[in-house]
Amino acid sequence: MARRVVVGDLRVQQIERKDGRRSWTVVWPEGWVHAEADRFLRLHDGSGTQRTYAYLLVDHLRWLERECLTFAAVQLRDLERYMGLVGAEVRMPLGEPWRVGKRPYGHSALSTAAACLKGFYLHQSTLGVNGDLGKKLDKSRLPSRVDRRRSFLGHVKSSLPTNPLAPKGPHRRHPKMLPDGARERLLETVNAARDRLVVTWLADGGLRIGELCGLHMVDLHLRENAACGECRAPHLHVCHRPGNPNRAEAKSKHPWRVEHGFVTGGLIKRVSPAMVHTYFEYVTTEYPRGAGHGMLLVQLHGADTGQPWAPVGARRMLGRAGKRAGLGVVKPHAFRHSFTSAVLDAADGNLLIARDAGGWASAAMVDEVYGHVDVHDPAFDAALRTVWGETK
């Protein structure tokens, strides 16, 4: 089954698979698949990147149609002009902003669009189309001092890939964090025990909204010395399940399995006493009996009462609560940035503790091989307890 999402003439097509997974491709107005775009997007099948790239790519393909440019005729200066147009707010020497009536791309979106376009045209180059453009995009640079500091004992490659389409300038380190006192004001505003759980778990766990809404009851080991044997303290396992009925999907794809009725593996995250308290309050007062899906968060009202709660529902709840509390629109990811910043402060800037506490990924060799923090490490435990307000 496929659901149409109209975007100008070309459109993004969402494809529902029998196993519950979803894919995205680009089709022409007549319904024919855009062959070149589809071949490129298939390289990212099964990942959230595919959906993001589909919407970025369809915008670029529409621009190519307007400019009467074929893939073989596109030059680097054309791509640079396009990047300038999608990020422009007003008319400039390059021309009218391409996304008239829509918000221009910010720094993060421009970086993602640059990666998408570079990947697409490099893929075309491997197929024998516009090899000259592929050579201009396939650039490298010398490693910087920061690259060497992040590498193991300073041993790095002699060159690193770079993208000539990427926006210049520094990127803000902690964008859109929560205002001071936001957690307390939100907890005073929300009414349901489920909503208090969401606020508390996002604030104390540094969870992504997809991770939180994708949790199953079996993923929660909220007592000391759980049978999984992987963490003595109360914790949970973030498991990537692409077939969740509410479409919630964890970004991290650590291997996991069920052994003797207990989940092992996945991304293990410690939980605070406040998280445990809000869980038991929610389960004993609002969680429906006999819920066959086994998921943690459920709908509380309407025709779908008792069904798994989708991330869009959690986002809307937080948005409404933020407005009532005088905070403006509160977004779930702001909790994650605030959590990571608080852990960094509590751990005296220890990036490894902050990375493992928040479940951030890193490509540096020292982080991947030698930088794993033991969840029983006293410094790790002290940093989390400081953030949770258990120490003074």
C-alpha cells in the first residue's frame, strides 16, 4: 500500500511494506518512478535518512526541471547556485529564492542537503553520468588539529572527505535548549500521569522522542540487579523495531534479542528515581489492562484509547503544554540538548560520559574502541545523580 504526498509536480511516495516497514521514493505526476532518484534512495533503504533525502532530493529535481538542466549538464556552479537559493530569504544576485513562501533552509538543513546532493551526483558519476562533476565533488582535505585530537594517539588518515557544497561557518553547539525551569513548569501544567512520565523521561533520560514512544514494557528493567545481567542499576534497553504499530522507531540500531523472556542488548540507558516513580504512577492509574501490543505509551482518549501513542501525539502534547506554561512551543529534542549540556557540566566536560549518558554516536576511533564508559564508573554515576538532583 502506498500513500501519496504531493510536492509540486514530482512527489514523494511513501511505500508501506508487508512487514510493517516503510520506504520512500520519488515519482512523476503520472505515477512512474523517477528511476535515478529511486536508485539513489535505495542505497539508504531501511533508515530514516531515506525519508529525509527523498524530500530534499525532490525539491532539487523540481528545480532542475524549471532550469531545464539534465544530470549530464549540471555543473558545480549550478549546484552552488541552488544551495544559495534554498538558503536565501530575499532576492539576491543568484536570483529569486527557490522556496518562495516557505522557510529557507537553516544551517543544519543546508548541511544535510549538501550531503544529499553530493551523494546523489557521486552515485550518478559511478553510473557513467557526468564524471567531471563527480571529480569536483569528490574532494578531500588535510586533517585539522581537532581531527587529530579526536583520533587515537594522533594517528589519522592523510586526508579526510570534504563537501564543496556544505555551508561555511560554525554550527551552534547546543541549539534550542529548554528555558530555565521549563521542566518544573511543564510538570505543573500537564494533567495526565502519562504526560508527566514523558516530561520526566525526556528530561532525565536524554531520550529521543522516537526512542521513548518506541519502548515496550519488556525493555524496562527498573529494579536493581535485573535478570538481563547487563546493568546492576535500574535501566532500560532502547531497541530498534521498524515494525512498531505507532511508527515510533529508535534511531540507534544496536543489536538486541530476547533471552528467557528478558531483553538484552540494544542501547542501555540508566533511569533516575523520578523516572521510576512516574512509571509506577502511570501504570497503576492510567495504563489499560490487557493491552495486547505491549508498548509503554498509549492513547488516553478518543476512539483509539489504549492503542500505542505515536510520536506526533507526544509532540503536540508538549507543544500545547509549553504554550500553557508560557514557554512557547516546546520540542522534544530540546530536552536532549539540555540533558547533554547538564551532564557535561556535572562531569567537568568529560565528553565520553556525556556521549554514553545520552547515547550519542561518534566516528572517532578513541570513542569507538577505547572510550566506552562503564555505567558503574563512579564518575558516570555521580554525573547522572547530579543532573537528577540527588546530590548537592
